[in-house]
Amino acid sequence: MEDKTAYFDNSASTRLDERVLDAMKPYYFDTYAVATSEFAYSMGIDAKEALEKARSTIADSLNASPGEIVFTSGSTESSNMAIKGVTSALKKKGNHLIVSKIEDFPVLNTAKALEKQGFEVDFIEVDDRGRLNTDQLAETITDETVLVSIQHANQEIGTLQDLESISGICREKGVLLHTDATHSFTRVPIDVQKIPVDLITIASHTIHGPRGVGGLYIRKDTPLNKWMDGGFQEFNLRAGLENIPGAVGFAKAVELVTEEENRQIKALRDHLIERISSEITNVILNGSKEHRSPHNANITFHYVEGESLTLHLDMRGFAVSTGSACFSRSLEASHVILGIGGDHERAHGSLRFTFSRYNTLEETDAIVDAIKEIVAQLREISPLYEKK
């Protein structure tokens, strides 16, 4: 291997593709005006055309209409916009919100913030693989429910939810559905003509696009109040100058993802899981094996601290993330591992591996070989580990 970091934390952020950067450059140095109407000057018109072309490309990836895509600063803003915008618009109907226990923080903490403001929030259970209890969801929806927010793919364990069933329940009950698809967008198809989701959070940074840009799909006629005041941009739903280079880069990143790439990523992911499962004892795959995003593997190594394992891997040139509380700014163990019934030991010993187009078979084998050595060394000094 070359003397460089082998990066396996692509759910946190991905390396920018050079082709994305090339697509963005003209909108920094040549066509740098704000997007203006056809009655303004040429550079502004060109900028507006680039923005709308990007919007159309992203809409096509969801089988949506361009007017249903609003550009944002990223997934956090998109989820805040969806949840706060809908709950504000429907406050006369009720003040009940439903989310799952293992949502990512933009959804989870937005729900908790609304709870402090007087909203009633139900946090739906998931099973030991991270799949939502749809019977509980159906039973929890009331006449006061204004929104259900259930992620598509989990950010830590990669489990995919059954959006078709969940959206069917919400549609039958007359309740809007938002899904955070930050960790599935372009990796797992979503066709909004077939699956009646009302709002979808998407982001650029997880698919080799630029950071600081994302989007929110808003199905036509979905009630949603503007939650950030200012100008009239983005259909008067999101104030502020549009990030045109970011939008162009986001669209280019979407164009570059292919089915073949996703198959290759999944093959590397499966290879890592197979080797670790067969060559290292006392390990467990967290999340669903069958219903899983193609780029994610989350594995607990019992009798080993994830923090130590991560640091040892870093010294050898590998980047991964862990569910250890020591690596969390909140100093709490992974709420996802705890949410699927795991204990603190399982959370503390977990590592998340997430793949991208730049990962190779060579570095995948190399990280497994390194993990085998490091786990053996750490278990040798662990007072909890007994040799079988």
C-alpha cells in the first residue's frame, strides 16, 4: 500500500471527486453572479440556468419534479426545515410527532427541542437489527399526529427501513412522512412516484460532492412554513443566496454514481464482513444483514475498546469511526447500539466501516489483517478476555 490514509469513514464525509470540482470551478471564477431572472444581466441569467439544471438533475434521481427540490446547506438544515416547517404549518391540527429511537441527531435533537416547547413526541422502538416496529407505528399515530419522521438508512449500522410499508401506513392514516436519506441517497433507489414519502432529506457530502450543500424534497402541496426569514429564494421556502457552485457540484456528484459502483462497493463491504466474521472470534455484525445500505459494515469486537482499536488503526494508516463514548462529544455511548438492545460494552467495542468509490480490495484486506493483529494484542492484556 502507498503511504497514505486508507479511509473507511465515508458516512462521515467523502473525498471530493475531481470531476465535481471541475464542474464547480466556473461558478467561482467565471459565472459568479447570483441567480437572477431573465430580465437581468447575462451572468445572472447563466447562474440561474445552472442552478435550475442542477435542481432538475437531482429531481430526476428521485423521479420527482424540479419544483419539489429545495437546496439547503446540508442534511441538518434539510431535516430541521422539514420537521419545523411541517409542525408549524399544521399546528392547528395537532402537536404530535413520531420518530424512531435510532434517528440521526438532526432529526432526534429537533424532535427533542420541539418536545421542550410542548410538543408530544413518541420515539418508536426498533428490533435487534434496527428495523422499525410498524405495528407500533400504526398504533401510535393519532388524530393529533402531524408528522412521522423515519430514516431510510441508519447512519451507524446501515439498516434500511421498509419505506414502502411505512409510507403506506402514513398515507392510510392521513399523516405526512419525512425520511432522512442522507446515508442512502443514490446508493439505494427511492422513487417518489412509487413510494409516497412527502419529504426527503438528501446531502452531497456522502457521495463525493462538496460539503455545505444538501436538499429537501417536498412533495407538491405539502404544507410547510418557511422557518428562516430573509429573501425569497428557493420558492420562498429557504432564505439566503443560493450556493450555485455547491448545487452544480451536488448535481455532478449525483450523475457520477452508478449501479456498477454500488455493486463494487457492496462487494468490498461483504468481503470485509466475511473475513472478519470467519477469522476473528467474538465479533458481531450490528444491524440487519439483509436490509442494509451497500456501503456500511458495523462490527462489535468483544473484549476490546473501540477507542483503542481506532487509535491503533490510525497509527497504521486506517481511518474508521467507533461507537465508544470516549469518541463522542456528548460522552455517551452510541444511542443506536443501545437502541437495538446492545449494552455499553457492545457499543464501546463497535467500529463502523463505510466504503466509497476510492476504496480498494488491497486496502480492505490490509485493514482486516491489521485488525486481526491489534485485536489479538488488546485481548491479550484485557482482564475480561479468556482464551477459548
